[in-house]
Amino acid sequence: MYRHLDPTKIVETARALRQRVIERFPDAGLGRLSGELLAVAEEAAAVSEWLARPHLLLRTAGWFGIVLVGAILLTATVTAISSVPASPVFSSVADLLQGLEAVINEVVLTGIAVFFFFTLETRLKRARAMRELHVLRSMAHIIDMHQLTKDPERVAGAGPDTPSSPRRTLTPFELMRYLDYCSESLSIISKIAALYVQQFTDPVTVSAVNDLEDLTSGLSRKIWQKIMILDRMPVSTAAHDA
């Protein structure tokens, strides 16, 4: 029961996060972003099921291609043997090397064709998973952009703003909640990514998921550094700003 990620639980968590963000910050762009994250989480359940399910049509096409390649190779071999004269096949070393080169080329090309058809299903699934992971990676960077200007030290009034300084309307408590929502969003992104490879253990896709998890962990660490700064602020300052 607790050995696999449950897509419905991820969707429920994403939905609860969206509701909390909207209730706390109804006019913030983070609320719209959390809505997009919920949509991706809902789609992820279907995508992960599609990745885990064996696709008989693709497998049939792959095996048909392998059999077709084998039949073509067998036909060509039989034809070549039947056309060989009764005299010695190779009259010189050059003819022998030329014949070996032809055989090697046929074996290599046949191997490539067999590999192409044998991995057809995996490559199509990998392409689908990579497209979904690209969306998650983009959303992670967008979340990072949302928290980029949320500087906890500015809440304490450390120095005057410039004309180009971003508007700072959040109290310390609101800023902490905003940063926490960003961190939770990154965590949900990593869980969605892990869902894609839960039953699809393609090494390339697993490596991409690991890279995405490293990205979200690194971005979350930056956010928690800001949260720790807020948490260590003097109570009097936080109360005054609130």
C-alpha cells in the first residue's frame, strides 16, 4: 500500500495547494500557476498509466519488422549461395576480404534494423515522457521566478528602495506562507516526475527524472534559506511589519 505513489493522492495534494494559494493570495500569479500544476497532476495519472501499459500494436509492429528483416536477409543469403559457381569462391585474398566486408555490412545493417524495431515501443514512450518532463522543468523555473524577488531582508526595511525595486506588499507572515507554497509546488513537481517512471524503468527517462528532482531540490533549498532568515527575524520587527 505504501510502496507506490498514488496518483489520486498527488492530485488531491495539488488541488488543496491551489485552494490554499487562492484563498491566501487571490490576486497573485502563483494561484494561476498552482492551477496549471493541478492540471498537469491530473494529466500525469493518465500519462503514467499509458507508460506502464504494454502496447500490443507497437509490439506487433516491432516483431513484424524484425521478421520482415530476417526474411529479407534469408532470401538474399539463399539467392547469393545459389548463384555461386562451382569453382572456388575466392580466387585471391582481395576477393576474400571483399566478401568478408560485405558480410559484415549485412550483419551490421541487420542488427541496426532489428534494434530499431525491438526498441520501437520504448522509444515512443520515452519521447512522451520527455515531453511531460520538459513541461515540469519549465514550471519549476517559473516557480523560481515567482520567488526570486521575495527578499526576506527587505521586509525588515534594510535600506531604501530604488525606483526600479519590486513592490513589497507582503508581511513577514504572508511572505513565509508564499515561500512555503513555492516549496510545496516544487515538491509536487518532483512527485509527478517520479510517477512517470514508477512502472516505466527506461534508463534514459529515469536519469531525466533524477535530474529534475535535483533541480527542484536545489530550488527548494534556496527558498528554505529565505524562510530560515524570516524565522530568525526579531519578533518585534515581524510584529511591527504585520
